[in-house]
Amino acid sequence: MDEPARARIYDSFAAQSMMATLGAQLIEVEAGLIRIACPILPGARQQQGFGHAGLTFSIGDSAAGYAALTMLPQDQEVVTAEIKINLLAPARGDRLIATGRVVKPGKRLCVVTSEVHAEADGTSTLIAILQGTMVPVPL
């Protein structure tokens, strides 16, 4: 992945106020793969103290979407057409890591997946799997 393409991903991510609000950061950017780390802040917890499913979904969707964007030409953006989530375990811990991957790139549709892990006390637990479709759109 060349430097202009990588910079495009970082610039686009920095423009997302939702990710900034959640404290999320890009920690890996490669062609077809994105990793996002996000602390489980007090304002993003549910009633039992775990990370909220909305937090898990938000960073999983963003990781999958940005993975798709890494595969597109510079004159295109991407939007989520549909994405589903399977919640596998409570989001226990200090932070979440979402890893988005492209399953099948395409000119009209891009099939993506994302796994979200919760980190606590040096252990990582898979808490969610997302699968969806991203649609390339012209700038």
C-alpha cells in the first residue's frame, strides 16, 4: 500500500467525529486489513459495566468499512449497505480491538468481515463477529 493511499485512510478516519468521541484510533493499515483500538470509557458501558454493544458495533463497522476503502481507487469513498453482528461474549476489559478484512472486493459491492476482541489483564477474548457489504461511491 503506497503512502498516499495510507494517508487517505488516516485523514478520513480523523474526520469521523464518532470515532474521536469514542477515543478510537487506527493501529494498523494495510491493503484489505484495518485494526482499530478503542478504550472502553465510562460513557460507553452498559448497565452491567461491560462495553456497550453499540461500541462494539461502531468500531467493527468502521474497521470493515476502512478495510474496503483500502481496496478502492482514490476517487471513491465507501458506505455501509448492510452489516450484521454476532455478539459472542460480554465486552469485559479495558479496550476493544476491531480487525476489519476484505473477503471479496468488487467494483459495485465489497464483502467485508470484522472481528472484535476485548482485552483484559493481558488476555484477548473474541466478543463479536460482523459481516457486511460496503458500496463504493464516487467522491
